[in-house]
Amino acid sequence: MGRDFLRCTSENMHIFEKFIRDLANKMYWIAGAAIVAMMLLTTADVVLRFFRKPIPGTYELVGFLGAVAVSFAMAHTSIEKGHVSVSFIVSRFPPRVQRFIECITSCFGLFIFGFIAWQSVTYANNLHTAHEVSLTLELPFYPFIYGIGFSAGVVCLLLLSDVIINAIKILEK
């Protein structure tokens, strides 16, 4: 491959990576807001229970907010490399081999999160078609499942970016 092609591809990938990182950062703030909302809602429910006026549907809302918090934080965790890894052994290999191993593990992650995104959207479509709602508040489930699918899709884009950037660095040497 020509050096000009690799340089052009590398520059474009950095633009793409910046866009995905900005999106993941915004999603991370949404996840944080969901955690704060869970905390405030739970506290309010506990206090109001003392006065025999509990908030109806608190359990459901906390569950939905928990799904938002966990799924929307996935991309940020991937960016920060906050997942479990076996870097002790890999760090002893030469840089080119390390990049190759990162490419392989990112491909596995891409497959897994792609599957999660696909199945989440399929499941959300089924829930939407069936008009499934929560018991107390009758909130539809499907928007939250679509959120999980969207978040997994963003993780896929991050992993795809990692694969391409590592492949370019392997080929540059």
C-alpha cells in the first residue's frame, strides 16, 4: 500500500474517531444523569414512604434508568480501556505483535457488540409490535431496548475504528 493512501486513511480515521469519542462522551453524561435521577428518585421515594405517600412506579423507573446508565456508559468504558484485559503478557511482545493482538481482540468485540446491537433492535421491534409496557406506569419497554442497541452500535464503531487504526499502524512499519 502507498504511504499517501495510509496517511490519508489515518487522517480520516482520526476525524471519525473524534466524532465517535464526542458521541460517547455525550452518552456518558446521559448515563451520569440517569444515575443521579435514580439516586434522587430512590431518596424521594424512601422519604415519602415515611409519610405514607410512596412514588408509584419507582421500581420500574429505577430499572429503566439503570438500563440507560449501564448501556450509555459502555462506549466511554471502551474508550478508557476500562474493561478487563490481560496486558501483562501482551506488553512483553514487540509493538507490531501487540497491535495485531489488539486488532484480533477488537474484531472479537466487534462481533459480540454487533450481535448485541442486532438482537437488541430485533427484540425492541418485537416489544413495539406487541405493545409491551411496564405494569405500574405502563411505559413502553422498546425505547430503552433501542437505547441498548444504539449504545452497542456506538461501541461497534469504536472497535471498528480501533481495528482500522491498528491495521494502519501495522502496515506503516
